[in-house]
Amino acid sequence: MVSSIGYRVLQWTGASGGLPTNETTFAKILKEKGYATGLVGKWHLGLNCESASDHCHHPLHHGFDHFYGMPFSLMGDCAHWELSEKRVNLEQKLNFLFQVLALVALTLAAGKLTHLIPVSWTPVIWSALSAVLLLAGSYFVGALIVHADCLLMRNHTITEQPMRFQTTTPLILQEVASFLKRNKHGPFLLFVSFLHVHIPLITMENFLGKSLHGLYGDNVEEMDWMVGQILDTLDMEGLTNSTLIYFTSDHGGSLENQLGNSQYGGWNGIYKGGKGMGGWEGGIRVPGIFRWPGVLPAGQVIGEPTSLMDVFPTVVQLAGGEVPQDRVIDGHSLMPLLQGAEARSAHEFLFHYCGQHLHAARWHQRDSGSVWKVHYTTPQFHPEGAGACYGRGVCPCSGEGVTHHRPPLLFDLSRDPSEARPLTPDSEPLYHAVIARVGAAVSEHRHTLSPVPQQFSTSNILWKPWLQPCCGHFPFCLCHEDGDGTPRMPGL
């Protein structure tokens, strides 16, 4: 899914990039083993390829029986949030083009009236009309983004466009409970992908002001309550002892989501860096909490390095399936580690990417227990001395905004988890040996990679009107779901 032109996520619901249809997901494998498979929440892996109804990247084409949620990702622009991913930039570009065309129209009109420019009125009129359209576009672009990207779907049907955020949390919980009740008598896989702890931090009124950590804390408390509601449903349906639960995140806090002294993107504690940074611990250390009464011992803390890539082989093994044999699978089943059959993680090396660029690698040295971290590239924090790339939205992966380290930076995370004190040949006798061993592992790893079509190419990233999902005719997309689950147009 990575790109050579800098994009790391899909930019529009109406773009053609996405998870290729020939990929094998754990949902596909579990479905083949007789599992009911559901996804509730966000799906930021594409939607359509050639038409607004082909749904080639849709969850239902990737092994899920049921989907309810956003076919995109929650973003600040969904609520006209001050922290904007697209709106502000688009407004600035449209305003600039408006000023250019308005100047052209005025110049041509003045030249025509003074007979200094031999031109007909046609280009004057077209320039003026284009300027007016651009001005209108800059005024309405925020509302257009909301209608284009902030919508809910059930399977292939749009149920709410745009989203009404005060009802989103109850709807998601209702959908989770419904799925569990329908499928409690057989094996099931349910992936709940929360919209929470992401700007614009949409929070129900009864949680606002409850946390000492502001709006972000309120949003965390609401998510915590949601997790509790899901666990309660499992209890009520008698599923607790037969269900493995894994709670985790895909990245650390987004430090750049800050306005003044208010931090809206979370905190990463003692760990350096944050979301979007390919190597620093603050961007890649995430919680991993498991529950399976009677199978996994309660209260156990495991400090071994693992990866979200381990989810794939873990659930496939538990379902009695097999991972694909035609490619390298980087993950390992976590069950031996969780059940105490193994004391060490199966990962001796882990490789940390920023987009398509390998920024860092770690070595879990088995004979000593040390966890070495080697940084080949790091983002240049902005302003100088800061701990993130403030004012830039996210740290870059390449180009002038990164530093290539020759020799690489080396840390021993078992002694310095904050990555505050880089080691040198003078301070660490094993410096050269560790750098050489990790370098050899990186080289071996790169030999396992093969090129694939870029889903984030320019053509796949651009918004395409004919791919835009809409419950009407874009931009007049307006629908909501009644209590009986039926999508309704206003007034019908």
C-alpha cells in the first residue's frame, strides 16, 4: 500500500486505490473455516475501482460477511475542525486560483475597454465565471468534504450521509451487540475498529468534561466505556470463556495534532516521537491487552517484542487454518508466548518503515536479552529542539525533512527505552558488532521483498467523481437510518 510519492493513506473515499483483491486476509481464511466474520468501525483500505458500485476494495470482498461503519477514516474535516487534513489546504489553493483568474478577468476587461488589448468579451466572461466558481468552491469545499468522506455504510448500502456524530457511538455498539447475538452459536471473528482518539475527537455529551486531560481524555474515557459495553455483551451472551479478545492500536499518539497548549493527538509517555514516524518508539509502541479466561493466565505481563503482524498467524492458527505458503509471512503466532510455552518472542529482528523507506530495525539478542535499536533515518523535528514536526501535519519519510545517519544511531532499549542516549564505539564495546549484525539482517530482509502495483500512485490517490459513493446525486447526498435499520431520504 506504500507510495514512492509520499502518500501513506488514502485521501478520498472516491479514490481508486485500496487493498488489492488478490490479497489474503485472515477474514478470508476464517470464513473458509466456517467462521462468521464481521467488521464494525472504520475501513481505510479503499472502496471502488472503476464505478461507484463495484466495491472492489470493500470489506465484503476481503472475507468479511458483514460490515458496518465508515468506508474511510474519521478526520478533522468531518466536523469542520480547526485541525484540518484537506479543507484548509484546498481553500488556500482555490482562493489563490480565484485571485489569479479574477486578476486575468479584470486585466482583460480593462484592456478591452481601453482598446489596449485586442480581445473579445468571450475570454473575459469565461475568466470571470471561472473566478466566481472557484470562489464558491472555496466557500463550500468544507461541506463537500463532509458529504464525500464522512458517511456510514451497512454492507454495500449507505445508511447515513453525512454522519450525525452524536449517534455514531450508540449505533456502533448496537451493531456489535447485534452481530454477537446473531452468531453466538457458532465460531465468529469480529473486528471492531474504533473511530475514537482521532481528531475531531467526537464525544457524546455525557462524557464531555469528565477527564482531567481535556477533550482527548474525554474521548479516551468514552472508548473505555465502549469496550466495557462490548465485554458486558459477551458476558450476557455466555461468550466470555470462549472468546479471545485482543485490544491494541495501530500507532502511537499524534503529537502534531496540537493547537496552542491543547494536545489533541495523545501522549506517548517516556517514548520519543509519535504517529507517522517510522522508527522512534513513541510512534510504534502500542498497547497489547489480551483476555481469554481459562486459557490465558490473568494479570500476566509480557515484555517481549511482538508485532501487529502477529495478529494474522495467531487468529489463523486458532481457527485451524494455514497462512499462505506462496509468500513470506513476517508475523508469528502469539499463542506460545501468551500461554507460557515459549519465554522468548519469535521475533529476533523487527524492521520499522516510514512509507516505503526503512528507517530503523531492532535486534532482540537472544543470548543476552538486550533489545538493540538501530536508526538509519530519522525525521528532523520542527522547530529545532521540538519532539515532533509541528506545523507540518506529520513528519516526512524522505527528502530534505529527514536525516540519514552514517554511521547509524544505536540504542539499547533494555537500558534506554526513551532513546535519549545514543551509543558510540567509546561507550559501547559491542557497537560495531551490533551494527554489523543488524545490517546483515536488513539485507536478508530486503531480499524477501518484491515489487507490487502502487495503490498510492497519483492516479489512485486522486478523487474521481464517478467513484464517489452517494445516497443521492453528489453533492446532494443526504440520508439517515431509521430505528428499524432502513436508510431514509429526508421527507420520505
